Amino acid sequence: MTTSGTTGTQSDARRQFLKLSSLFTVMGALPLLQMHNTARAAEPNAPLRIGYLPITDATPLLVAHHNNIFQDQGLQVEKPRLFRSWAQLVEAFLAGQVNAVHLLSPMTIWARYGSKSGAKVVAWNHMSGSGLTVLPEINSMTDLGGTTVAIPFWYSLHNVVLQHLLKSQGLEPVSDGDPGPKQVKLVVMAPSDMLPALANKQISGYIVAEPFNANAEALKIGKLLRFTGDVWKDHACCVVLMHEQDIAQRPDWTQKVVNGIVQAQLWIQENRQETARILSRENPQKYTPHTYESLANVLDPARMDLALYESAGAIVNKDWNEKRIDFQPYPFPSYTEELVRKLKTTLVSGQNTFLHSLDPAFVATDLVDDRFVKKAIIDSGGMAAFGLPESFVRQETITT
């Protein structure tokens, strides 16, 4: 069903992974960090410079820019910069070319503790927003045995959730060689390459952010086997990462940035269709290359055919009131702690020895600075404004 040889797409992905791996080493990151420090010292009043990938995970940052929410906070803001790969985005962030980015939540752990880079998570950008898309003939997790599945990066929530599901069905994730009947080979692939790889049956499936799952459905190339938010309830995928130096030296500026992110998420909650129009390629800003229809299928809960997904098994936990993507900014410590625990038992290629010594509780307070987002949430009506209990504590729920 799938090819196990290295395709051009997989070769490109491997080159990007190796580049990103080199950035997240002490020797590789040091010159970039020195560049960053020089840039920040020379620009104590640098404007807000947003870096992003064209996926729905970036939605609050882009909406806050488009709707002048950042500007209304008194911030000087440059037009957000679109990057095609995580390697490009991280390199630009470490070099100080951008100072606020959305990044895969496990990747922030790799950045801070694998490379000792000075960066902190200040907020969540969204919840859920990803899915496992497979070929039409795949009807269960066990059908993936002996095949190849693409992930966007080893340090991704996608990889964590996928391996959790595979192991629950007695399947072993592997990264090299030809997979056996009870194994699934995982390959890193850029999101934009996943759909054509699935169409050509180079892979049996992929797990990634939207709207690449919705696009496969629309083109009838693949189907949703499972939503990640139906496995790990209300999980974060991408979080907002900022330079620790900015946070320490420009706290008022940082507060205004976070205020904008929180206010944007509140606006999105009530304006789902307009949000899709803002992100679409039809918008003169051209934030993403996606159509309004594909984005609306993800962002507008009214378009989600719950009965279809429940009958197909893509949604198992019906009482969770699953949305394809949702928005609330608070970075719950329990999520970070559980993510660290999960990463310790997840197959990740490349530099990973640092994971073994990480204490989950320490990471939750050291990696994340929630002072600014707490204030912004309280000033915006509290957690109730997002339909949540008035608490900054929760319990994580992960099922199969």
C-alpha cells in the first residue's frame, strides 16, 4: 500500500529536520542566539514581528493583526511573515528576525531544554485543530500496520497522540527500515506535501493541523480516522513563544502583545465565518493559500457533521462537544506536565537525552510565564468569557 523508500518529499523533509536539529544544539544555536542578543540590544523598541506557518494554528496572531487589535494596544506591528517550514521559522526566531511565533508545544520543550535557548511560552494559540487523515480503504488503527504515516515533526503533539493511539492497538511506531505487520513507520513531512503523498499512496495517512485534513476530505483523497481533540481533550497544539529577554526587559510591551492575543481569541469565538475570510487567499492580505471554503469547514462549528464523524468513529467521546478547532489562551500547567511525561515514552528521532531528566512540574513553571495571560483574561471577563470554569487549574483527560 505504501512505499518504504525515500521519496523526494521525504528527502526534503529530512533535510529540514536535520537543519532544525542543528539549530537546537548548543553549538548550532549559539551563533544565532548571539545574533539575537545583538539585534535586541540594538533595538530596545523593536516592533512586534510575527512569524507563522500557513495553518489554522496561527489564527489568533493573524486576526489580531488584521483587525488592528495589536495596533489598538498601542503597538507598532509589522506585517506577519509567512514561513514554509518549522526550520525556517525557528531560525528566524533565534536570530531575532521575529519576536512572537506560534510553535508546536513539544518543540518549545526541545528549544528551551535541548538547546538552552532563551524563550518562554506566554499563551496558548488554540485548542485541538488537528486530525489523523487516512486513505479511504483504512477503517481502523490496526489497518495501519505495515504502512507509513507522516507526521509534521518528531516534537509535535501529533506524534505524541498518534503513538498513543498506535500503542493502544498493539502497534509499534518505528522510524527506520520497512515496517512489519505490527509496526507503523513514521516519517517527517511538511504539511503541504502530505496531501499529494497520500494521493499518490506514498503514505497511508498523515496526522497534522488543519486545514490539510479538511482539504483531503473535500478532494475525496482521504478521510478523518480520528480527531486529536477527541483523544486528548482540549489539548494545545501550537503555543505562543516569545524571547525571554523581551519579557524581562519589556514587560509592558509583552502585556500588550498578550492582551491582543486574548482579545483576538474572544473575537474569533463569535466570528467564525469572518475569521475564515480573513485567513483565506481571497483576502488581500493573503495570510494563507487556503480557500474560504476549506477554512470555514474547520473554523465554523455549524459545518461539522457530528453524526457522520460519530458513526465513522472519528469522534468517540460524544459528550466532549468536540469542535474541529477552538480557542482559549490559558496554558494550563497540567497540560505541560502531562506533555513532558508523554514525551518521555514517545519515539522521537534526533537529540532527546535531555528529556529523561526533565521534571514535569518544573517545566510547567519554568517554560511557561502565565502572568501576562492571566491578567489579560481577567481584564477580558475571566475564563467564563471563554465558556470555561473560573479556574486556572484543570485535570487532563486522554483516552483511546
